[in-house]
Amino acid sequence: MPLTTFSSANVRASDTSFPKLKLARGEKSRIVCIEPQPVYEWVHKLAKPVVSSVVGKPVMEKRERGDGSTYEVYKLDFIRNSVCIGDPDILEDRGIDPDHCPACKLAKNSDMLSSPVRRYAIHVLQYATLTGSSQIAEPFSVATRVWTLTEKRFAEVVELLNEAGVDDPRKMDILLEMEGPEQMQGYKMKLGSKCEMLASKETLTRAQATFAGSHAPDLGPFCGKKTEQRYLTTDCEEIVAAWTRVRQAEQGELPSPAAPDEGGSLDSSLLDTVGSGLTPASAAGGLTAQPATPAPSGLDEFVAETTSNPEAPATNATPASSVQPDRQSAPVNPAGETIDFDKLFKELQ
């Protein structure tokens, strides 16, 4: 049996362990995109209502509006941002693919889940600034962060750049100020008067060294987690079961806390509808089929061929040290091309 030490080098890194851009309430920040284009995925935000294990009623929670007033909503147990397994071309054309994705099917046939949305991710440099200000601190310093954007936030950035006539996001800084609740990341944005990274060859060189030495090897996982069809189907079952219990409680029917597992309160007719006629958007090439436990309520049609549970540790797992951001090779853009900062400096000036 191998021994180890309590060292950060022995911590198994996740695909999203690289620091993301986050602001505290009232905080101001100044950033610049270090890449010309973000990556994106079509993503389902999977969540289910929390039902009290004591009385069987849905749990409510208070939310705060921008003006400080509050309102109540069902408390949701966030499962994950799951990458849609629908056909990419169909998603680009229609924004939903119920023939290939169980989550899309559930979104089409009910209000328990929303259609997939595009979620974006891009590397940015966050400047060191004076406290409570977007003014650059001395000495000049930046840190690489991954910035994830919703479709709404992405559209706001596009609008800012278009209004300023900026054709490349690396040419202008973006100023952020957190106004809303931290968990909602409700900040406002505006463009700076210039790009501090391009103020001199020295500042660009420092930015180059920072990005080259610290960046996420893959931005895709920051958009959402890729999940096999069979596990996405199970997630949909859990969502239907939870919402079925909520609606029963609203009608005065209070099932026992264990009812979903017993199958008594599960709306199997809806699951049958969701599960019918699905076909994989792509073949699971190279994988050997293993016997799988049939999913209930007709959802066995969703079950994709697989060899292992994605949550189980891999037997040939890569050591944590080898999956850390590459600190030796030069950074590359989303097209896989090495970034030439000398050329970039001349182009953006």
C-alpha cells in the first residue's frame, strides 16, 4: 500500500480547479481578455426542489432583489451544469434537441427543466488595483483567471465592444463592480479608457509571463460537465420525482419522505413520455458494452453503453502534479496556435 504526504502536490486536481473570476459585494475589479475568443458549450442547469424530510413539504428560501427587497422561491438543490448531449447542429439551429437528449425531452414536455443555454469561458487577466478602485496599483501585477459568462453576460460584452468600435477584446480593459448578491454575481460592466496591459512593452511582457506560467489546460469543463446519457437520464428521474412531491404537497397530499424511492409518488407517465424514442446523438465509439441496470419508467431507452461510472476513481489516474496548468509551454489560443506576444503587441497597438 503506497504512502503519501499532506502536500498540495498530492491533491488530485479537478478539471475546474483553476481559479475563476469572482467578486465580493461592493468589490471593483479591472480585467482584460487575454484570448480573442471564448469557448462555449450548450448546457443544462440541473436542479431539483428541496423537500423537507420531516414534513414532506417543499422548502422555501428568501432571495434579494437589486433594490434590497426580498421574495420567496423554492429552494433548489443544484446538481450540476451538464453539457447537453444533443446534436450540435440541431442545437445551433433550434436551441433544443429532444430526440437525442433526455434533458431536452424533459424541458420540452414540462416546466421542470429549462432548455439548454450556451455558457462561455475565457481566460482573463485580473489587474492588481487600489482598494475599492479600478486604478492600477504599483508595481504592475496581474493574475490569470477563468471568466465564465452566461448568454446574457456574453451579449453585454458584445454590446460594449460594438458601441466602442473595438474589434478585439484584448484591446480594451473591462471594469467590473459587484452590486447584487454575491451568489448571483450581479455586477455591472463598462469599458476602461484604455488597455493597461498594452501600456508598455514591459507590462505586456509581465502579462505574457503570468499567462504562460498559469492558465487552465482546458476551458471546456468550466462551461459544464460532460455526462454519459445514462447518468443524465438518472438526473432527470430525480428532478421529476422531486417536483412530483412538491406538486402533491401543494394539493394537500403529503407523501412520506421515502416515497420517491418507493415509486409511489413518481410521475412515471411523464418519465415514459420523456424516455420514448430517444437516440444517441453520437456513437460511443471504442467502448465495450457492459450489462446495465434498466432505468425505471421506460428510461432504459436512454441508457448508453459504458464501461465505468464517471464518478468512480480511475485505476490509472493521472497524478495531481501532471494535471496542473502547464507552466513550461507557451499558452495557446482556442485554435491550438501558440500565442506570439511580440506580434500581438504590434497588432494591438
